[in-house]
Amino acid sequence: MALRAKSAKGVTAKRGRSSTKAVPVAGHKPAPQAEPLKVRAIALGYYGAQLREEGDTFDLREAEHFSSSWMERA
């Protein structure tokens, strides 16, 4: 005997006990985006899921990611 899916005809979605509504926040401003920091690899290093070789230039997402052991500001 094969199973058959029940017909969706006449079926309504059930709602939970609590209804959530989006409430706008007055005066909400998104956090300012920091300028990306342009750097050059001076040695072999790993950043942003990529192996960076000496001479590669790339942007850091955050200034705290800077490593003076294998990077210099470009």
C-alpha cells in the first residue's frame, strides 16, 4: 500500500500563542563601517581563508587583524 500525502486544501496555517511584530526603533543608525586597511605581505602568511605570499596586497577587514610579523601598510 502506497502512502499518499494529505491534501492541503482547506488547511490553514496555525499561529503560535505569541505574535511577534517588528517594532521600528526611533533614531537607530547602523554602526559606521571602518575603512579597510590596505596591507602588503612581507612574508608568507594566512589571512581571509587564503595563503598570502610575499608581495601580495590585500585589505584587512579590521585594523586589529594587522600582524607586523608578516605585513606592512601599503
